[in-house]
Amino acid sequence: MSDRVQLKTAPSRITATADVWVLHLPRFGEEGTHFHTYGMLTPYFKGLAEGRLMATLCMNRGCPVGRGRGEKWLPPRADCPDCHQPMVWQEVVNPQGYIYTYTYVERGGAGLEIECPYYQIDVKIEGVGTIVKSYLLDRKPIRIGDRVRARFRTGKEATHTCLDLCFELA
């Protein structure tokens, strides 16, 4: 077993309709392909495939919470959950943060696409108001508060799913 976590999945096929990605997930053979549209969240998944972390924020001055100075959201939202206005896309440059909490996964359930054992982590990223769930590439023991930096699966390694965002110890 490697000291780095590996995925047990192949890249999914993508088709584009206008600016929207449709993901083809052949989990049960070609006849069992599941089609999933990313809709208005397509920029997030495109960003991951390009090695960029895209978040959303509310710029509406009439928002009862953010008042036009909202924090970045990850995972992104198409519309603000507080005022229901469209969110604006913004890149999280050099995404780093710390482990907010974690779970050590020794046995995965059916269909798990990450090689066990691995750490499922919640990360507080600097400049982002929410906490993002992901996985850690490293297998060495960790603690809450350990510093991490984002890594991306791009090019031929990209799965075109949330698995394209992972973290490593900083």
C-alpha cells in the first residue's frame, strides 16, 4: 500500500450543452450509465479540472446577512441561501487552511471510489466562510488544526467529480 491515497475510479465522460456539463457515470456498465447535469455549478467542476478552486459569493447589498459583502461559499451555491439572488463566481487563490475535523475510514461501503484506509477531512480554507469536505492524500497520523493545501486531479487524471479536489499536509 502506498503512503498516498489512490482513487479506484476512471474519468467520467463529459458532454457540454451551451455552458453546462453533463456527466456520464458508467457505474454499472454502459447500459447502467447515470447522466448528471452540473447545471449552474459547472464552473466549479471546470475549475477543478483546470487546477483552480472556484467559490461563489453574494454581492447583493440588500442581502439580510451578507449585505453585499458576503463570504465565499464552498461547495458553491448558484443562489444565495439568505436572499435567493444569484451568486458571483470567484477563484480561491492558493487554497490553504487547516483540518477542522476528520474521520479515519478503514472500510468503505459498496461503490466507494477511494482506496482505504484514508482520512475524510473537513477543511477551513482561509478566505472562505464555509467548511469544505474532502479527503487527505497523506496517510500519516494527523490532528485537528494541521495545515493543509489543496491539490487537484487535472488532465487525464481528472474524474470530473468532487474527487478532483483533495488536500495534502502543508
